[in-house]
Amino acid sequence: MAKVVTSKKQKKSGTKSLRVHEPFTSKELKNSHLVAETLLDCIKSGDTDSFREVLVAHLMTVNKSEVAKRAGIGRRTLYDLMDPNKEFNPELSTISAVIRSLAA
């Protein structure tokens, strides 16, 4: 059986093809008290689409692990809430835990 020849020279990485990640920079979206009030207003008006949009935008700006820890829910639950391919139908306990953690 013949030996496999491997290249000893390392290839350069494709750093030119990488895109720079620019997270959301809105100060309003990082303000957890303002987001909590907005989410409560969405609940009062029954607007679940706006609720999800505001929640997803806020979660994109903050550390999801910290939010999950403060809310006492799993990090995967937050990612499921953010997933556009999944139906948005969270339990009341999940919503109240997230809003409680934002208001604290």
C-alpha cells in the first residue's frame, strides 16, 4: 500500500472572505426596563408579532446566557423563542420569567 503524501506547507486562512459582525447598537434595545414596559404593552394590546420582534431584537443585543440565568429558564428556550422557523407559542411561565428578569 502506497504512502499518502501530505502537504507540509500550511495554507493561508481566508480572512478576506470573513464578514465583520456588527451587533445591534441601539441603546433603547439594551435598556431592559424600557423593553420590559414595551413587552407588557404588547401583551395588553394582544400583539404577539410585535412582542416577538421586540423580544428577539433585545436578545440579539444582550448576553443570552445571562438573561436565561436571571430568568431561571434554559438558554435553549431563549433560542427557541428567537427561531423564526418555529411557532411562537411560549408558556405563560416563560413569558413572566423573562419579563421579571428584564424588570429587575
